[in-house]
Amino acid sequence: MIRIEHLTKTFGDHQDQVHALSDVNLVIEKGDIFGIIGLSGAGKSTLVRCINRLEEPTSGEVYIEDVAMTRLNESELREKRKEIGMIFQHFNLLMNSTVEENIAFPLKLSKYPKDKIQKRVDELLEVVGLTEKRKSYPATLSGGQKQRVGIARALANDPKIILSDEATSALDPITTEAILQLLKEINRQYGITVVVITHEMDVIKKICNKVAVMENGAPVEVGSVLDVFSNPQSQTAKNFLEGELFHISEKTRTEGKSASQSASLLKISFRGDITDEPIIANIMKNYQVEVSILGGNIEEIQAVNLGYLVVKIQGDQQELEQVYQYLSSKSLRWEVL
Ligand SMILES: Nc1ncnc2c1ncn2[C@@H]1O[C@H](COP(=O)(O)OP(=O)(O)O)[C@@H](O)[C@H]1O
Ligand SMILES: [Mg+2]
């Protein structure tokens, strides 16, 4: 378990201080794939770098399995860091070393028994699917292959935690998918806790079970991915979801704003089994209104369907009120756009 308490990080001196983190409190359970999402500059990288003290916190504490990280001395920290692997957007590989040398590097640093290094490198090459490329240099690899080297290197010392800072941000969508699946597999297979930093909701959706949404140096919303996706509270979470997964076109919005007195534009969000119920058909059957569907989407998140529909409903005010009541009686959420 990673427990972050009252963590702050301030860069710079008196004149131009940047408060990168302000009073961050967060618990990441063992075995989580924990997503941290936020806009650029929100403090995500600083936060993960404070976990392994690549960045020294200004105040507050990070506990890993109840060990207070800031209280460790140099050699204790070096030892503890073996439990924490890290992968980066730009891979950070040694360009003049081969794939296998790159993977052996952290083993040498950690004084892994010399005669066992080759065997460990072989295992790691196998895990990330790069056995054929062992003698290649990074420059000859694709982005996805480079990140696989990064992952093998992060796994070398058998970590309990992997910190991933925008690891797929430089990759195309298909390669991103493959790398995300590899991270998920590593989490499942070895029970490694994975902290995933990203600015893309899609990454969160694909592999995370929990998510923290960061704004101005602190989480503004934390919860299961299912809860946050089906009922976002913060404006940042809403923006991310509408921008990427539940997109409502500008045309639809304009139509919503110009909808007349006798018509309203509704966004109906549903989760799980409710999709089996013919809500729209029931509305049309039971009330004197006309319904047109303007947009919609269904996403499967952790085996649960989340979806929304944007509909225009026309009818007199009284009938509309009844439709609202009907919707409210169902376990779904709706709002007038
Ligand atoms: N080494 C540094 N020196 C000064 N300011 C920094 C440093 N690292 C990050 N910052 C500032 O801290 C804030 C948070 O940055 P960062 O953690 O990189 O955000 P994110 O990863 O969410 O984009 C930004 O305003 C950034 O400019
Ligand atoms: Mg960053």
C-alpha cells in the first residue's frame, strides 16, 4: 500500500515559487492499477516522482508498506527503490547499449549475483516479448519495442510497484493498446501495483480500477473508475469524459440551447442492467411527446456498460414534466442540456 499524507512540493525561491503539489492525500492499495489524470502542469509527474523521492517532498510523507520514505537515508533509499520500477514517456534507454545490456543495467546497479544476471535478462526478455531483439540497439527499435525494454528494465529487480509516467503518450493507438495490455498482464500475473499517470481518459478506461483526477497540485476527485466515469463530480473529470468518451457534438449542443419551450434536450446516462429496459420506447408509448435521438454511446468499463443518450423531447410542458418524473423514478441520471 502507498499512503500519501499532506504532501506538498514547492519549486523555486521566494520570488517565483511554483506550488506543484499542495496537501495531497491519497491511498493506493496493493494490486491496484491506479490512474492519475489531469491536464499538463497539474502536478502528476511531481507526485509520482515524490513517491520514490526522485523529487524531495517539501513537506508531508509518503509511506510504502508503512515505511516513511523521507526518513530513509541514502542506502536505505537505494534498497527501497528496488521495490519501485519506473517507466517514462521517452523511455530513457541507454542508446549505446543493446537491449539486453539495457535490461542488465539495473541488475548490475543493484548488485544482483553476477552469474544469475543472464538468466534473469532472458526471463525478462521473454515477459516483454523481445527475445529476438536482444542484440539490437534502441535506435533500431520501434516506439513500442523501446517501451518494452523500459518495462523489462523496470521489472528487473522484481518490484512491488511500477510507476508509469505517460508511458504510452508517445505511441500510436495500436501500440498503446499492446503496452497497456502488457502492464495489465504484469499487474495480474505478479500482483504488482501500477500507478499510471496520463492525460488520456482512454488509458484510465482501459486498464485502471481506480482513478484520481488532479487539478492545480491536488486530487479533486478519487474513486473507482466505474464510479467516476458514471458520475463525475469535478469539472475536470466531466471535461475529460465529455472530451474523449462521451462526446457531445457542438451542433447537438447548439440545438440544445435553441430548443424551444415545447422541446428539451436531455442527456440520459445509464449504467449496467438498465440498458435492458426500453426507456425510450416507454416514454413514447406512455406520454404525448415526440422523441428523437441525437447521439449516444456505450462503453464497457470493467465489464459494466456505461452509456448515454442525447434525446430531443417535444411536447407540452405538462407532458415533459411527466417524462422527467418517469426518468427520475428509474435508476439513471439525466440532465437538461
Ligand atoms: N524541476 C522543476 N522546477 C520548477 N518547476 C517545476 C519543476 N518540475 C515541475 N515544475 C512545475 O510544477 C508544476 C507541475 O508540474 P508537473 O508535475 O510536471 O505536472 P504534470 O506532470 O501534471 O504535467 C508545473 O507548473 C511545472 O512547471
Ligand atoms: Mg508530467
